[in-house]
Amino acid sequence: VQLQASGGGLVQAGGSLRLSCAASGRTLSRLDMAWFRQAPGKEREFVAATRKNGGHTYYADPVKGRFIITRDNAKNTVDLQMNSLKPEDTAVYYCAAGSSVILSNIQSTYAYHYWGQGTRVTVSS
């Protein structure tokens, strides 16, 4: 599976961005999908995830109520709508895919076998 993330950029605090992850090589409908982010000098951290059929979604506490993860299995894409952005959201955002990720591992990087190249998001204060 090849994942291509896009949509990053520079935005003022309080603004919005929509990230998109396009997949090729394998249908996304068989994969759990997630977004992670990595700020300078910090470890990569979980942001949001969605199950194969989109029926369940999961969010990290810092983004709950502000970010929304959606997927379109017909288009083989997973999006992350980011609203009310804060300077602390500044990071490189990565999309990731995994097969049947168990719930206890949903926030773990090692549970996802495929990774995109990342797209940079900068939120200015």
C-alpha cells in the first residue's frame, strides 16, 4: 500500500485545514486508518483513527471536538478535518494503515504497517 498525504500548510490559530490521504496498491476498505503527528523534538503521537467500514472513530484527547476523521472507501481516501487549530497542533502529520488493529493498540505506531510521507502543518499564533 502506498499512502500519499496532502493538504498541509500555514494557518493562523483558530483556522481550519483539511488533510487528505490517498491510497494506492490496495483497497482501503480492508484497512484501519489513522493519522499521527510529530512535532519538532517530540515523538510521533496518535491523532485519530477510523475502522475499515468507518463505523468507529477514535481521537486523542487534545483534538477531540476539533478534528474529524472520515474515509471514502470508494475513492480510497481518508481525510482529517482540523478546526479551531492551535499553535500546539503544529507538526508533520502522517497517515497510516493497518490490518485489524486491536483496540488496545489503536494509538500505537507499531500497529500500523503502512505510512505516508507526511504533510507539514504550521499554526501561527
